[in-house]
Amino acid sequence: MLRHITAAALLAGLAPLAQAADNGIYLGAGYAQSDYGLPDPGNLDGFDDEDSGLKLIVGWRPFDNFGVELNYIDHGDALVPPDTRLGAETISGFAVGYIDFPIIDLFAKAGVTSWQVDLDTTGFNGSDDDLDFAWGAGIQARFWSFGARLEYEQFPIAGDEKLDTISLSLTYTFF
């Protein structure tokens, strides 16, 4: 019983801080962790197909349940010993659908991504790029014009390979 009263008091105290949908133009930046999904060629010391990078966000949320956004992500480098590096960058445009609750929003997004993958190995450097479908989903907490979001996105790269990315970002909405 005491837990229920405590929980109700906490929610009542947070209610004035809650913003359902904070509409407008928003900017954000965050930390991205990407998994290239490369097969491990067999216990190589130094093999690492995951890396961290930077994410930048600009968006516009004209309605409570809909917005559009552009993202740039530097996905970092996958390393395959002895001396192969694979790096990727994406620029993506998404339509974003929101389900808003007090304090938090759930969202899903779909759109197009322009990706570029660079390969650097002994005796060979190359790159590949294309325009493909990308999607993502996440959750964000909103307090006044500030937001914190955790999201998962998937980007196709080089053939049928998929680049899985989890990011944690902060956003600020301008009215």
C-alpha cells in the first residue's frame, strides 16, 4: 500500500514537468554504437566488427504524432587483422511516427539512407555507396524543450549486409 502511495506521489510530482508532444524544429547529437555483422574469420586477435561514432539529428515535428528528420552517422571502423579497416557513414531522411505519453514518446521511422563504405587494406583502397531503405524505432523522454532518446536503426550496406546501430542522443526543440 505504501508503495502505491509513493508511486502516485512521485507521478503527481513529475506531472508538471511532463511535456506530451513538444512540436517544432529540433536539433540533436549523440553517441552511436554500430555492429557491421562481419563473420569472424576465426579467433583473430584484434578482430572487431563493432565501433562507436557520432550521430547528428535535425528534425521538424509539425504534429503531435508525425515528424520528419535528417540524420548523419559516422559509424566508426570495423577492424579485421592483420590490416583491414572498413568504415561507414550514412545520411538518412526519415518520416517519424510518434505515440506520445506523459514524459515519454515511442517512435518508429522509415525512409531512405545514402550510405558510403570505405575499405582500406594493404595494397587496396576502395569505396562503395548507394541509396537504400532504412528504418528505426526508439523511445524518448521529454522535459520542456529537452529530450533524451534511445533508438535502434538498421541500414543496408554493400550487397545484402546490414549495419545495426544503437544510439543515445540529446535533442533540443525550438518553438
